[in-house]
Amino acid sequence: MQSMVFTIAVPGHGRPMNRADVAAFSARMTKLYSGIEAGYKRGLSDSEVRETLDLTEWKKLRRFDEMGMVINRIYLEVEAKNF
């Protein structure tokens, strides 16, 4: 999305974001995905992977209580990709 020309991005959920917001969110998602993938490759289960992740920057989100579901879905994506 960073290669696209835009001023404001309107996501399906959440508030509108400017380019800096989109870049920051993308970086957070990349870090989260990489951490889950690393745990998967070490043979950890999704619940074990959760314990290894630094979720500090996610705690400010209004729906932080749903992070377990997000982690599980990414874990399943990583599992399918590495099957």
C-alpha cells in the first residue's frame, strides 16, 4: 500500500490513517507475523508463541482482548504456508 499515492486511508475497521499511520501499522503487523512465524518454526504451539511475543505496542488498542484470536489466525496462515 505504501507504493500507492494517497493522503488518507480509510480501513474497514478503525479510524482513517495518514501515510505515517499506515507505515507504522504495517511495521507492527510485520513484527507480529515474524514473531509468530519464528515461534512456529521453533515448534511452539500458538499458545506458546503468545507467551514469547512483546505485545506492549498493541495494548493501547481498544480491542486488545481479541489479540489471541489474531495470533491464532496468523499462526494458522504460517502453518499453511509452511505445510
